[in-house]
Amino acid sequence: MNRKKKGWCIALGLMGGFLLLDLIWYGVTTVQYKPFVSAVPDFDGVHSLTQDGVSYTVETPGYLSYTGRLMIADKQAGLAVGVYPQLFQDDTYEVWIQEGVRGYLLDVNNCLELLEPYDEQQEILTRNKPEITRLMEQAKSVFPLD
């Protein structure tokens, strides 16, 4: 095979591989996020719903990323929970807490336990746990979470 033909074969192979990667990404993310997206209506490309004072938002994964975000927020209570559905691992969770002028971002597991416990954060989480649990239960009524 001459050099020119070999170069074309390599270029076509790379483009075919990239096209295959794109198709796999599109298929996987479409299937993975279909239950979440179908639970929340689409308004101009943003999947968002407000029900009983709680906002539910679905952010599908960005291009060639497999992790999006489900957001459940209660602005009155100053709380929000972010759920990051993972393809091959357990989902990851974040809790946003607004107390007065201070805001906290806590990484928690699905049982609402801190991943890296610190005394101050544990106290804040414990103080807000009933409301966070309520948010999680409402999220499970809208989204098919494990």
C-alpha cells in the first residue's frame, strides 16, 4: 500500500471511530436520561418543573460526557439537592444549604451521610436533615431514583 492510500485509510479509520464514539454517547445518554427527562416537561430546551414550591430540573450530559444532573430545590427552605446519575457507579449527591448570608455545599451519599465528615458540616447537615429528607422523598416521587 502506498503512503497516500495508507494516509487516507488512517484518516477514514479515525473519522469512523469518532463517529462510532458519538453514536455510542448519544445512545447511552438518551437511554440513561429518558426516565428523568420524561418526568419533567421541556420548555425551550430546559427540562424544569415547579410543583408544591419545589423545583425539579434535569440537565442532560454535555457533549461526550456521561454525567448530567438532577436538581431538586426548595427556595423557601434555602435547600437544594443535586443528584449526579452515574453510568457504572453509584449516583453521587450534593446538598446546598443557605442559612442567612452563609451557604454550604456538602457532598453526601444516598443515605445523606457526609462523604468527608467535618464537625461543622455534620452539625449543619443534622440541623437540616428532616427538610433534606423531605426533598429527597419528593425527588423520588418524580424521578426514578434507586
